[in-house]
Amino acid sequence: MNATSDIVAKLWNLCNVLRDDGITYLQYVTELTYLLFLKMMQETDQEAVLPEGKRWGDLVALDGIDQLETYRDLLRDLGRSGVNKRVQAIFANAQTALKQPRIIKKLVTSIDELDWYSAKEEGLGDLYEGLLEKNAGEKKSGAGQYFTPRALIDCMVTLMQPQAGELVQDPAAGTGGFLIAADTYIKKRTDDLFDLKESVQNFQRQQAFVGMELVQDAHRLLLMNMMLHGIESTVTLGDTLGSDGTGLAKANLILTNPPFGTKKGGGSPTRDDFTYPTSNKQLAFLQHIYRSLKPKGRAAVVLPDNVLFEAGQGQKIRADLMDKCNLHTILRLPTGIFYSPGVKTNVLFFQRGKTEKGNTETVWVYDLRTNMPSFGKRNPLTRKHFEEFETCYGEDANGGSPRSNQGEEGRFRCFSREFIKERGENLDISWLRDESLQSAEDLPEPNEIASAIMEKLRVAMTEMEALSALLED
């Protein structure tokens, strides 16, 4: 076990202590974010951005009720105007859930005693991402909805090949996984940016990555994550599907995994620039994405199955996507890789065309779902599971590499635009025989079956809402 993994394990084990204070998993990670921020400012010699009296050493020096009250005051004061903007955003509306002085003492002492020298050598950003991944893997935390599996992120980023000087956007940024992976990809190929001209270096650090996150707790985790990876770009707190989203700059590359489900509260997204209004969040996000690409810009987007087959507005949006973009590849993902085990998902890879019509001629579909194991804690998804797909995809980020149609017995097939149009623009294409259905012993777990049923009911309700809205109009 390396130093980073060891520290993550020790920090996570402290969660057991906090249960005595009624702290949930998500509250714990948020609490750790506040404390780790203060400690890491000390370790990286950046405490000058913090007011005197509001630093790690000030907290360590206290004990008992004085320490707890100082911590509460510190959270309140750092979230006010007058301090560094990034600090203010991380601590915006910050409150502690800690009630007992002995708990804050245990946390502060344990964090202070960790092997910070080794952690700095391996990278504090890796440490924090390890903590976020640990939290996302804990179902009780509910944090999985803000976290995309690292293996999938790395696959998507590798295939999209982000380049220095490009603007990269994530309109549903979560804890920042896609943006940080894109930054890491570029830094590894430019000697940590030192191979670039100074002007391009500054762009990469300060402007290259943009996005938006709706949930404030996720946003503060994102800001902390970006800061520890040396990214100073602005990812704002706001609603991409509302008026906030119109302010996001057009991008060369969009990497994202929009949240599943309908718009919170049951209403439709309030964007007035969408051609096809819909209460389906993923379809609304899809419109935002292909409308936000610069000419010849590219995207890789995680979307659930219902986006591929939903009728009504869904059919129109898919047709519009294939007109405006070259939808060259769809990856059917295996089950069990997200926090909701019954949700079936895909990755859509497409490039914005120079014209508004006829950009998609063929769509290649890779089936990584049929006859694959169900992934989860006991059987984690790894990068190795994507190797064959990446080989089939080829070296061209825009799907232009020579490809081989594997036919009905293979996992990779090509379908014409005419074939898709005859199917009512239905992109939910499968052909492999599911061998697991031949044996009762191989049936999914009951919770997966229940989740799948709930997802189908949710899709049906969404379509009924859309039909009702059309009838009212």
C-alpha cells in the first residue's frame, strides 16, 4: 500500500468514530474537505490566502469547547466576502455537523499526525480523489451520483485526446473527475506544461477548463479537487439547464456524465434556447452539449438507455443530433458501474459538423454489456475491461480510423443512417444473444431487477408527462 492509499484508508476509518456524533458519510467527507483544506494550505505554503487566526495551526493549538467554537467561527468567516474568491466559494454557507469537542479533537489530531511528506511526494490531488472515490463507493453516502468510475473517465479522455490550447467543458461537473483527467492527460504529454509557450501554460492553468455544478456540496468538493491539481479555471455553481447554462462558453471538447432522472420538482428545464423542450434532464443536457460545441468540436457523453429510444421529443432530438453532428460511435456500458445498479448506460461519441444537416452517415455500436459480468464492489470495473473497445475505436479521436465490422457474432458493428431512420431514430441497438438469460442461476440480484423495473417505470412516466404537455399545448 502506498502512502496515498494508506492515508485514504486512515481518514475513512475515522468515519466510524464520527457515527457517535450522528454524522452521515456525505457530511463526513464535507467536514474532511474543510479540515483538509486548512491542513493542505499549511503543507503547500499557501496559508497567506487565509486571514490570520483562521489557519490550521490556530485550530491545532486549541482544545475542548474552544476548539469547536473556533472551528464554527472559522467556517462562517471564510465563507464571507473579503477573502480569496476560491476560498470563499469552498466555504460558502459552510456549517459543521460536529457537536462534541472530543470529535473535532480526534479529527484534527489524526489529520495532523498523517504522513504528509509522503503524501506530497505522491500528490495531494491523488489523495483527495482517492477519498472521493471511497465515498462514492459507499452506497449509504449517496455520493455516487456525483462520481464517474475512474476507469471509464480514463477511457473516454484517452479516446478524445484533449490538447493544450483547447477549451474543455463539463456542464454537469460533479466532483471534477473529467476535467482533472483531461488536465492530467495534457500534463503527461507536455512535461507538466513546461513544453508549452508561457501564454499557453497560463491558458491551461487559468482558462482551459470550464463547467457548472448544481449542488453546492458537490461544488465545494470540486473546487477543492481542482485546487489540489493546480487548476485555477472557473467552474461555477449554477443550473446548466436554466439561464445560467447559456453563459457557458462554446468548447472544443465536452466530457460529461449528466445526472439521471427528470428535472428536480418535475418541471421542464427553463432554458429558452432549446429547440425541443423536455422534462427529461438527459435529453436537455444532450441538446446543451451539441449546441455548445465549436465547429469540429467533439464530445463523449454518458447517457442512460432511455435517451436512445424515448419517443416524441426524444426522437426529434436524436435526429437533430445526427444532423448537426457526426454521431460515429456508441459504447453500450455494462451494468452495475453506477450508484443505481439497475440503470443501463452508454457513451455517445460525436463531432460537431461544419454544416447543420446530414453529418451522420453511419453509427458504430460496441456492446460491452451483453454477456459481461455485473460490476460492483466485489467485481470492480477496471481499465483492462475497455482495452478491446479502445483498439476497435482506433487512434482518430473523431472515429475516422479504419474499423472492422465484426458482424452478428461480434461486439462491434456498423449501422447506416437509413437503418436508424427506419427504426424511428431508435439508437438502442443490440444483437448479441444474452446467454445469462438461459439459466435461472444467472439472473441478476433482486435489487438490480427492482432498480431496472423502477427505471422502466420512470421512463414511462416521463413519456406520459411529455404527452400530457403536448395535449395541453
